Amino acid sequence: MTFNQSLVADARKGVLAALNGLMAKSGYAMKKAARVLLEMAERGDAPPQLSNMLRAARDGRGRPSASGLPSVSSLLRFVEYDRAGSLAPRFQQRDMTVPAWAPLFMECYQKPEKPTVNHAYETFCCLAPAQGLDKLPSIWQVRRFLDKVGKVSLEMGRMGDRELKTIRPFIRRSFKDLLPTDIYSADGHTFDAEVQHPLHGRPFRPEITSVVDIATRRLVGWSVGLAESAFAVLDALRHASVKSGIPAIFYVDNGSGYKNQLMTDSATGLLGRLGTEMHNSIPYNSQARGVIERLHQTIWVKAAKEVPGYMGRDMDRQASQVIHKLSRQAIARTASGGAVAMPLMAWSSFLEFCDGKASEYNSRPHRSLPKIVDPLNGRKRHMTPDEAWQLAVDKGFQASVVTDDEARPLFRPQQLRTVRRAEIELFGNRYFARSLEEFHGEQLAIGYDIHDGSKVWVYDADGRFICTAEHNANERAYMPASAVDKARDKRAAGRERRLETKLEEVQLERRGAPALENMESVHIPGFMNIDRDQLAQRARDLVFASPAVHADAEIVEVREVSVAPEWAAPTEPQHRYAEWLRISKMEEGELSERQKNWRQSYTATSEFRVYSKKTA
């Protein structure tokens, strides 16, 4: 029943009530009472409400009267309608039959290219004769038919399953019964602005991994890294567990930063040692993790607009090009020995900036949290994440927090390795401890520090600490490479190979490279012209020739010319600093251009600052 039908039915009920009341008071018959009621309304003696109900109760399909009132026969029909149990007027229904041409048109319209109605109609008109459709509909008939089709059914084929989720029904999840630390959700976000790289100072976009508590919407942990890797997730989860508490459920996507042995291995994985259960969302279903997705927009997308190197989609293109040119000019001048200010935020300043934004978010009202009265101004507002967390603490909630003494061994990644003659191999490094002598051939859990490869920690199957194994403790020591250094070198080597391939391709495009042919002869102008058979005979003569030297042969003395090797920076940190001290005392004329550039760029590294402080 439509809204207009409901109004007419209610008006007719009121008219019948007035008619029955008049019949009871006057004793008139129904037909006479109906006539008297209409005469009263025409003379204006009836109450205004009754006159309005009579006009609203009239059937719009009949011939309208001058007064707009229904006829006596209409009032009598209302009585019959009431006895039949349907006072609402009939409403003309839309014709929902599917015309014969509709399936072919929908094939032309429901395509992923999303053609317009006019475009699809033109294609339909070309295909219709071949399908036996002689009488074609007009474009307006087609549009009226599309108006009758449901919105989801209409977009079938024009949208994929993932895009259709945006218009289909969904389940709104409630978090009212959750306590803090029940569920943590985490995800990585590429920052929409360039900052200075912590190692070489060049512009790059860092990856921010955030951990949010679902119950209070509080940002409990975050980490900034060069890429969304297992180490970045490990650091973010460590921050959350130490500062706020260990989660019961870790709700994340299916990215490689979460689904790896470092996190999920039953024996050595971090989540198993924390007692946390990981739940992964359905692939390509970001709506299920709407809390963490919205947090990125609220904190990091807005924060990026406050950084000089912002390069989001809504950034003015001309302004973005200016910043890009300035940063690249600064890199070029620094490499050539000049000094110029970099227009991008430094790494240390960026970390402080992120910490401030996280604190600002936790102290700002969140619209998904309950409302309270602001103690400062007495107005109602939503709670902040910090207030929601504190409210749970006041009600008796106590988080399971990792202490500082527990955090160091707990958040060291572990891997299973077999002991061979008191030695353990991990990441290409060899570690040794005398205490492992009796564990030969056994598989033990090895804990390591991602930033320090000088030693590892060995645990038995029950998790009891056995000993600390030093790097190459049974031979002459040298500077080991940590897990992060190994990954960084591997990434740099891959980038070098890709750049060399591109450079070779560019050079070949510039000068051209002839196709290789099957050469039957070798021709060197002014020297020789020899075919394949003669060349083979000369090779055989050289193999079987006598090493004797004829007496009249001219002896030519060949002297080896030694070429001084090209200067290169040392590979070890302490040797690099010693080399800088040596060449800084030399005159400009004694140095090559490569040494001058390296001497200038080395002073801008963190390694130089560390060694200079030690020797100060």
C-alpha cells in the first residue's frame, strides 16, 4: 500500500464514522443520511475536518464535482468497501513483464566497460536483426525498462564482485561488549609525502604500520619502516604490547608481513609465544577492517598534508613539481660537493611528527564511542580513545603488559636450527658456543636481534635458555652482518641489476645493435682475409707446433705494465672512518674527484657522527 492509498483509506474511515453517527442520532436511512451529510458539507455547516475528509476520500478516477465532494453513490460504495475489508483505492501497478528484446539489450549494457545507455542502444540496434528482432523499442522504452530493474541487478557485469560489495547489504559489527586488548587490528600505509631516507638522505615514502584497539579505537602501537615487512609489523606489535597490553586476537589481512614464520610458526612464531591468536580477513574485503582503514584516513592522510613533500592525488600539480625539482636539485648539488638545504623533513623530525599525531588522535573525541559531558564546558561530546581506555581501567580492567625485562627476549624473532659440532648457521653467519657441545645434531630454537648480528640466544624445546652463541667465536672475528643488513644488501643488489639492464637497453637503442649472423669468413682490412677451414687449420698448427725458437727469430721483450687500482671506499665502518681521517689531511691536488666527493658525502652519514663522537 502506498502513502496516498493510506491517506485515502483513513479519510474514508472518518467519513463512515461520521455517517454512522448521523444515522444513530437522526434515525435516517443510510442513503438519506449520506445525502444530508453531503448537503451540510456543501452549505458549510459541517465541521472543517469532516469537509476535508470528504474531499480526501473521493475516488480520483471519477468525474470531479464543482465542490470537490464525492457523490451519494460514492459514500454508499465506501460502505461496501468497508464490508469487503479494503477501503484503500486501487492503484495501477507497473507492468513488470520482461520484453523479448530485454536480454539482448542487457548483454550490450552489462559490460565491464560500463557503456552508456545510448552507446549500448546503438550496439543493440546493430545486433537485433541477426537475432530475429524486427520490432525494436525506442530509446525511451529502454530507459523506462531500466528504471524498473533493481540497482544491484542492473550493475551485474558492469561491476566485479569486489565493487558490487559497495552497494550490497553488509553486517555492521558491534564492539560494545569488547574489552581493551581483546582485538587488535593492524595494517600498513604508504605515507603520502616524501621524507629524507634515514640511510642516504634521498627522498622516499616511508611505510607506517599502525595497531589499533577495536574496543576503544585507541592507537596502541605504530612503527615506521622502509617497507611493510615482517620486521616492521614485529616492531609495531612490540610497541603495542609493551605500552598497552598483549592482545587476545590479532586481526590483519593476508599480506606477507603477517603470514610468515616469524609471526605464525607454532614453535618459534611471536604470536605463539605471546599467546595471541591471528585472524585473517577475507582477501579483497577491506570493508571487514574498516576501523584500521578509517584510521589511516583520519591520522596519516591528513598528517601528510602538513609535510613539505606531500604528493597526494589532490595536490596541485605545479606545486608538486616545484617540490620535486627542489629536492632533486639538492641531491645533485650535494653529490657534486656543494651544500644546499633539503626541502624535505629529516628522518628524526619525521619520527617526532608521527608520535605527536598519534597522541593527538588518542586525545580527540571519536564519533563511534559513547557520549559524555565535557567536564570543562559542560557540553555533550563523544569520548576520546584515551578516555574510553581509562574508563575500562576504572571499572577493573587490567591489561596483560610485557615488562621491560620480558620484552627483550620475547620480541626477538626465533628460528629452528640444527647444532653441528657446537656451531649454528643463521642468515649465512656462523655462531659458536662451547656449551652446545652436548647438543650435537639436535634442533634448537635460535633467537636473534634484527639489528645486531654479533650473537644469538639458544633455547631448548621447552623454551629454557641454554646459552649465548657468539659470531665466529671459534675463529678470527670480523664484523658480522645482521639480518637487516643482509636484507638491505639483497635489495640493493637487485636494484643494481635492474638499473644495469635498463642502461644496457638504453645504450643499444641509442647506437643500434646489428643481428648476429653465421660468419663463414673473417675479414680484417689491411691484415687478413681467412675462411672457417683455414682458421681451424691454424688452430691445429698452434696446438701441435714445436715450442723451439729459431735462431734468426727476433726476440721482443714484453714488459708487464702495472696499473694502479682505482680508489674505492673501504667496506668496514672503522676502516672507512680511518680512510676519511687520512684523506682529510691531504692536499686538494693529491686527491681524485672520487675521493673528494666521498670525503664530502661521508660527513653527512650517521656512521661519521658516531665515530667522531667516540674520538672526540
